[in-house]
Amino acid sequence: MSCKKTDSSGAVEKNAVRSLTFGERLSRPRTITGRLLLLLLFGPLPLEAQETSRGGFHLTAPLSLSYGRERKLRAGSRLIDDSVSVLAPPAISLTGKSLRNDFSLEYKPDFELFLRNRDLNAWNHDASLRYSYKLTRRATLELGDYFLETQDASRKLENSFFLLPRGRFQENSAYFGLGYRFSPHTTLDFRLDNTVTKVRLPEMPHADLLDQMSSSGSVSLSRDVSRRQRLTARYSFSKFRALAKQEDPLVAPSSRPHHSGSLVYTYTFDPNFFLELSGGAIHGRTTSYSASARLERRMRGFRVAAGYQRQLSVFGGIRLGGGLDAAPGFATGLLPSSLSEAVTLTFRGNIGNRVGIEGAGMGARTRSGDSSPELKSLAGHLRLDYKLTERLIAFSTVGIYRQNVSVLLNTPLERTRYFGGVEILLSKPRKREDSPPNASSEETGGNP
């Protein structure tokens, strides 16, 4: 869904500049309430760089204010054409790091305010928790949880195989992992995932037919064959359970477990250019193959990634392009018995010293293997930034969402959105080398 941030382990780089840290001059409060009070009082005050090992509260994303137009936004039986204001406060994160522990907790809300259709006003939530612990020099334990509640799943889940009309989408994904390094070149990983997805659509009393819980266990073994080549063998076991009181056999997941196995080959031409290929099989009601390919290239502050993937359909969370479109946790909201194919393209970089550009596009089709119609989806966005000052960024973005037929509504989706706004950096966050010069966080902004 989307999306921001720290890396997959929740770590923050050593030289990161903090917007808010309780250091030597402030006594560390003993209660969460006390910390929140200090956060509200001193949060807007940027402080100088400090050692990240102390942990503390941070503002890890800018304050974003935008205004734009939604055209043909599907909400139940209505097609909405309205002006919308979006307010995205800074993301609040709490981090802590020591020699063995690495902890991060982040919450990012955003508010949508419609000019005429005020019943569509929304307060969306995005929260994540990550923790890792080094049991020994070779073994690492990791766990986490990701929660998303939004009225606009198509916007939040930018890499979904299929699009949903506007309505309440709620998802909670938890995972537990254990990794062991036999040597610097060989690693073994175990992982357990559990995801609960709930959908409520306006004027659709049976939208809960999409409610489900998916669980998975996987094991993978990785080996560096040479300095440039890496092989990974992976096996996973998945099971799904419908949460709706009345199940629709065309939508509800099968109780039969799904087994999948794959082999991944990665070739690194140089540190800024790599190719990844994978292939395998999926066995459930039937047996089918899975495949993926991705190619990524970095060039002087510009990054481009292209990919193809064939697998079980998901609401979101495809990690193509080496993390450009990362989503935490399990491949969320699995829709079993539905195989999907997707082609993706992502890019971002700099145009001069002040202008940044970011874009992403995806075309997908999903087949359920029964009498249901084939879903064909197309989605993408383009964003341009201009750095007015070191802490003030102006941006404009356009997004398109197309699908031949909507789930449960049997109507096409032809949504377009145009937005412009400003971002105010209340802190000086870390930036990745491939980020535009005006990028406000490790993950550049996306759609407002």
C-alpha cells in the first residue's frame, strides 16, 4: 500500500541528522505520556546532528500540503469529480539501537478533505514496527508489524495487481524471521508471516467477501557463487481463510494450502548495475509456474528499474526494482487461485541542482481460472519537484488508474488525479545517493 523511511532492518545511518532527540540537556522521561508531551512541545525545533545510537523521537518525513482534482473517482455507485486538499503531517518515529538490538516504531497519518463530497473526508493511518536482535555473531532474530487503514487503497498500494474503488481498506501484517550466517557467503533464513485484510466499500453490503487471513512459512538458502553471482533457493507454504460470514466461491480463498518453490539468480555487473532472474512452481488447486526478472541501473543520481513478475495475485507489496517500491512484511492480501502477471517501470533522479523527477508505472492482468472476467489494470504516477530553499519544496504530480472491471462492482475504473503543493522540511533527514536533490526522506514522496 505505498508510502517514506528507514531500511528493512529499521536501522538509521550513523551520520543521520535528527530533528528531535532527548539528549544530554533534557532528562529522559520515564513514561510514554511524558515523551509525547515533550515531542509536541519541541518537535518543530530542528537540532544538530547527534549520535544515532542513543535513539529517541524523530520527524522522519516533511510536512506536506497539497491541493488538486480528482476525476472519475469511483465511490460505490457514484463517480466523483471534486477538488481535494491533502494534509500529511510529519511521520513520527521512535528508534533505538545498540550493539545487539535495533528497534524502530513509526506512524504517519494523512488527511483528505473534499470540497463538495464531505462524506468522503478521511483520516488515513500508516504505522510500522520493526525489531531485530543479534542472538550470536551468526544468528539474528527479526520481527515486525505493519498496519494500514485507508479510504484510498489504490493510491496507497501503488503496486497492487488490481485496483479497488474508494472505501475502507484495513490491513495488518506481522512477521517473524530467523537468519543464520554459515559464512560471509552463505546464509539461511526462516520466516513466518500472517496478514489480515478487511475491505468495506460504500453501498456494497457484501464487500466483506474480500476479508481474509493469510499465513505463510518460508525457508531460503543463499550462496555467493562468485564475486558477481548469487543463488537463492526458496520454499514457502501458504494457507488462506475467509473471514466473511457468507463466502462467495468466486472470491473467497480456498482452504487448500499452497506450496511454492523458486530459484533466484542475481548477477552484479558493477555496484550500480544488476540483473535478477527467478523461476519456480506454485501448487494449490492446480500447478502453475512462477517467474520474475528485474534489471536495475544507477547513473549519477538517477535510478531506473524495470521488472516482470508472474505469481499469486496480491493487493500490494511487490518489491521490484531493488526496493524502490518496498512494502514491509509479507506479500500482503494474497488472493489464492488467481495468477497475475505484471510489468513495472520505476525511475527517479535529478535534473540539474534544483529539479527532481520521480515516476512509476505498472501494467497487470489477473486470471482466477474460473468464469470470473480477467482483470486488466494500468496505474502510474509522475512527480516533479523544485527546491525553493533547503527546507521548502514545491511539487506537482499526476496519477492515472485504469481497470477494465472493478472487483464486486462490475464497472470499469478510469480515475485521474492532478495535484500540486509544498513540502516543509522540519528536520534534515538522510538521503540516498539516488534521491533527487529535493528528496525529503530516504524514500522520496510519491503521490500526495
